[in-house]
Amino acid sequence: MSSVPKPPKKKKSASNKPVLTEDKMIELSEKLADALEFKNEITITTYNRGKYEKFTGVIQSANPETKMITFDVGNFEHYKISANIIVDVE
């Protein structure tokens, strides 16, 4: 009796992640920098673990070393968002 090899495992969601062009990344960086400087309310769209999420609020701080953005969504509620998962800024 011979053994049958198992089929290779498929990677999830990594292949479905939106690919941003260099121009789009520059545009997002400029929008984030303006929002931080002028404390404008913005909506950030993230893509994480196969799903999109939107956060609306004001950027409180940004750490370029860790690429983390502290985002105030109101009612003393803060989120730390990785810049690596941001796919859109409105």
C-alpha cells in the first residue's frame, strides 16, 4: 500500500490584499500628514485579516519608527492603527 501525498495548503487572504501603487502610497501619506498637522477629521479604511474596516476621527499622533498611528474616534476612544494596513484615506 502506498501513501498519497496531501495537497499543498492554500494561503488565505494574503493574495486578496489590495496592492497599492507607489502613487497611491504617496497620496495616502500626504493625506495623513495633512490630517495630522491640521487635526482634520478623516476616514481611514484598513484591510486586515481578509476584511475592510473604516475608522472616522482625528489623528492624535504618528510614530514613523513603528509605523503606528494613534487615532481618536471620539468619546475618549483611541485606536492604534498600523500604517501597513491602511488602504484608503478620505
